[in-house]
Amino acid sequence: MPDRKFRDDPSPRTRTGAGPEPDQTSGTDESDAERRRRRARFLRDLAEARELRDRVQPRRAKTARLRHAMRMRTFRW
């Protein structure tokens, strides 16, 4: 989408030295727990970013809400 700005820095999962590799952890339970923890943090950050975007760009947020409502109305179950 042309209106989105992408960051130049790589995502945390592609950074070297960002943490232990999945196969280097001591057990699968810990790696699953770590993955869930990282996913929860990512989802919190994503929700926070959406709220911030909605606050600083109210017109775009309203347009997105209307577009979403239209999609929901035209969706067939």
C-alpha cells in the first residue's frame, strides 16, 4: 500500500544475536513459552500502534472503520 511507511531496520526475528535460536534452547516447553511471550508482546505493540495511528489520523481511521463496516455488511456467511 502506498500510504504505509516501512521501517528500514530489520524485524527482530531477522536480527543476529536477538536471542537463542529455537534449536539451541534447552526444551520445547521453554521455546513454546518464549514464542507465546514474544507473540503476546508483538500483538500488544500492534494494538498500541493502531490506537496511536487512529489518534493522530482520525480521518483515515474513520475511513477504515467505514470500509470495514461495508466489508462486514457485504460478507456472505
